Amino acid sequence: ESLGSGFVISADGYVVTNNHVISAGQRGAVVESITVTFPDRREFKAKLIGRDVQSDLAVLKIEGTNLPFVRFGDSRQARVGDWVVAIGNPFGLGGSVTAGIISATHRVTGQGGAYDRFLQTDASINRGNSGGPMFDLQGNVIGINSQILSPTGGNVGIGFAIPAEQAKPIVDTL
């Protein structure tokens, strides 16, 4: 089992998350099913539509209509010092919201492969936040929470999100 986050991008149930959230946790393990749980505790079985290992993105589909959804914003407009809000499921505590600022744009972490350009934030991102949205103050998704840098495995104020400018074209393709 694994826990992570994601967000709905269309009223008919397309969901974005990180590939590592829906991947098997160890060699030889197989993912048997993916369940999407909403804040109101409704659960949906999800179908994997596509994944891109290099960008660490995945698109899922759940069966539903008139679902609440969010839109991608323009992460190219993000500046150091801008306030952001990160939403996720840290340690299984779903619907957690944290706020912080953008600490850096186009940050290279050495962990992102061909797509190693992240938004860095001090908004708390912990295990389970991966795949969740990072919003600007206008309510647009400008990043997808993806990584932390931590000597202990917990938040120390350095989190990273895949910028929307990088994610959206991959999500559209998937």
C-alpha cells in the first residue's frame, strides 16, 4: 500500500498525480488497484490512463460526472517570494493545507532526470503530499508537489513541485 495525493482536472474524472505515487514500492511488487478517495470519503476505483517515468507524472480516470476540478495556471509567472498553498495527504491526513512562499524557481535537485527544474517552497510537503496541487493565490495549480529534501525524511522547509509549465503538456499528451 502507498499513500499520495492528486487532483481532478476535469468534471468527467481525469486525475493527475505523481508516477511514484501509483508505482509499486519495491522490486517484484505489483500494483493491483488504485483507489481515489475524496475529502467527503467517497471512493472511486481508478484506471491508469498513462504515466511518464521521466517526468514522474501519471494520469488516472475515475467514473464520475460533475466532479469538482481545478485548472492549471501559468507557473512561468511565479516569482521568488510569491505565496503558495500546498494541499495533500501527508501521513494519511487527507485534505491537509499548508502555505508558504516560493523559495526558488527552476531549481535543479539532481533527482529529476530530464525534467530537473522545480519550484522550491517552504510550504510543508511531507510523505503523502506527492502528487498534490500547489496553488497560487488565484486558485490556479502552478505546481505538482513532488519531492522533499530532508536528512530525516520529514519536512525541514525545503519542498519541490513540478512546474505547471512543464507538467501540463505531458498531462495533455497522456
